[in-house]
Amino acid sequence: MTKQVVIVGGGVIGLLTAFNLASEVEHVVLCDRGELGQESSWAGGGIVSPLYPWRYSPAVTALAHWSQDFYPQLGQRLFASTGVDPEVHTTGLYWLDLDDEAEALAWAAREGRPLSAVDITAAYDAVPVLGSGFQRAVYMAGVANVRNPRLVKSLKAALQAMSNVSIREYCEITGFSREGERINGVQTTKGIIHGDSVVLTAGAWSGDLLSTLGLDLPVEPVKGQMILYKCAADFLPSMVLAKGRYAIPRRDGHILVGSTLEHAGYDKTPTDEALESLKASAVELLPALAGAIPIAHWAGLRPGSPEGIPYIGQVPEHQGLWLNCGHYRNGLVLAPASCQLFADLLLGREPVIDPAPYAPAGRLASL
Ligand SMILES: Cc1cc2nc3c(=O)[nH]c(=O)nc-3n(C[C@H](O)[C@H](O)[C@H](O)COP(=O)(O)OP(=O)(O)OC[C@H]3O[C@@H](n4cnc5c(N)ncnc54)[C@H](O)[C@@H]3O)c2cc1C
């Protein structure tokens, strides 16, 4: 049995990795340089689907489908055990005036997903607050959103209740501890923490950490800004999406509108330009928001990776070192499957999904 696993980074991926491993290994140490779950996993919108699922590779689709089916039970289990409800809210999603509607419908037929073209009047009947002038709509029933700040809070509470999990907040990892090429722990601002296995789940910062070993992991920060409104609980019955911008209703009437896609390094400052642009999108989608003042505006850093395909598995050059990172725009939806697959690989179990597309082997270069 693996004795101690050290997990580097406590976003949704690190939290769920710890949660899955805690019942299978002797001891789990989860480190974050800040508080758990306050980076991208807090900042995201929480749509439990890629924004345009038909535009992704089968590798992303496989993880997304497994996770979508799993989310309701994960939410219920976490709520029951912690009292913090991640609020998996199934609203369905309307795409409006898609350029690639035919591709979307062909994908849905192929994948057996409940996505279909609907008459635009039916969309207006279902979502009376929708802005005028849209010509076409595609609807997928069953799509949910998860209240991600509560998801990470409930995962943290679940881990705090596990006696074999140590949480180290404000503990920055600065590099790896090695015995030859084998990784046997991490160097931190508070000393070395040893482990039989080290898992890198540091989101947008994962590439920086791997570079300390001379390896080039193409994961880079992609800034996303979002705004929040508070409306009546029944204001918006479905998620709606047009021209890359979306509105997400929470159960209590909070409406998130996102998001921007910016390559700005590690800068997380919200900008006036993005605020104005997001407000314009909000009003185009939901004209009743004209004049409403957003109650919050923030930015987060997505862990951008080529084609959004995460890295899940062992680093071949360094025994003992594992990756679960690079989930780009879809880390919330992909988390359950990614972390289940990860646990299967680490523990040598039959994997739930073919692990080949996510394997780090062959996808890392030397610096
Ligand atoms: C605006 C926006 C909207 C989004 N919308 C959605 C959506 O609707 N659906 C969806 O599925 N996804 C969405 N995403 C993407 C999703 O949020 C991310 O893919 C996901 O949160 C990544 O999780 P993570 O755990 O890998 O990274 P993070 O949540 O960023 O966690 C990484 C953690 O590592 C820690 N860390 C970093 N370096 C170190 C170090 N040296 N030592 C110790 N700790 C360290 C950080 O402090 C952080 O807590 C969105 C993202 C943004 C920004």
C-alpha cells in the first residue's frame, strides 16, 4: 500500500484527488500556497459541460461525459457528509445563433446526447427574459451548473473530517526533493515533505514547477473575467449562450455572466474594459439587466493546455512524480473523471477511461 501521497495545489483537481485517494492510501498531504480552492476553481462559472462540446477532441468528451453523469451523486454525497451544498443545478442550456449548428447536431447524434434544434419561439417561451433578435436556438436538456465556490468549500470540509489527510495551507512548494531521478517529496517554504508519490495539481502554475526539473510542460495561464448580478430566484430558468458569452443562473437568482479569454501572464486584475464588454453581453442576452449594477467582478487563471487535453499520469523521467493538471476551460466539469482516472492509475486499478490521450509520456519536452 502507498504510504504517503503529497498533492501540490488545492484547487478542485487537488481537492478531489485527495478525496479519492484518502480511502485508499495511508496518508495524504494536500499543500497550497494560499487557502484551498481560491484560484481558478473559485473563479470559474461552473457549467458542467464544455461551452461548445462538439468542438473538442474525443479525449475531452470522454472525461466530460463520465463527469456529467457523476456530478449529481457527488453533490449529494458532499452535501450529506459536510452540510455544504455544492448546488448542482440542472437547468439545460440554450445556444443561440450558432455558426456550426450542423456540427453540433451531428455530434449529438453520434454521442447520444440530448441536444436538438428548437424553434426560436419555443426558446423565447421557455426563457421570456431572453434578448430579442435571435434567429436560431439549439437546446441541450440535462446540462447543470455547479456552484464552484461551494464545491471547493464542501470538498475542503470533507477532507478536514478525514483523520489521514493533512491540509497545509500557506505552504508554497518551491521544488522537488529527489533521490537520483526518483522524486521522493517536495521542497516547501516550510521545509521538505516526503512522500512515496507526489502529484502536481497546481493549475496554471504547474508548468513553472515542472520547469525546476528541466521539463517543459505546455500549461500556461489564460485569464478569464466574470461579472455577477443578483436577480429574483426565477429570473432565468436556463443557461443561455451566444457569441462565446453566457449567463448562468444559480438557484438563488445570482446570475454569472462570462467570460473573457486573455493571455496576460499571471495578472489577475479585473479591468474596466472587460467590465464594459461583459455588461454589454449581459444586456444583449438579458435586456432586463440594463441599468443593473453587477455586485461583483473578478478574474481567474485557467490552466491552458494544447487542445485543452489535461495531463493525467506519471512523469516517465521521474518515478514517483505524477501529473493531474492542464484542464484549461473545463476543469470543473472534467474534475470527477480526471481524479477517478488518476486514482486508478496511481493505485494500479483498471482505469475507468482509456488513459492514453492524457499520458504525460511523449507530451513533455526538455527545456
Ligand atoms: C472565468 C472562468 C470561467 C470558467 N468557467 C468554467 C466552467 O464553466 N466550467 C468548467 O468546467 N471550468 C471552467 N473554468 C475552468 C476551471 O475553473 C479550471 O479549469 C479549474 O478550476 C482548474 O482547476 P485546478 O485545480 O487545476 O486549478 P486551480 O483551481 O487554479 O488550483 C491550483 C492551485 O494550486 C495552487 N498552487 C499553485 N502553485 C503552487 C505552489 N507552488 N505551491 C503550492 N500551491 C500552489 C494555487 O494556489 C491553487 O489553489 C473557468 C475558469 C475561469 C477563470
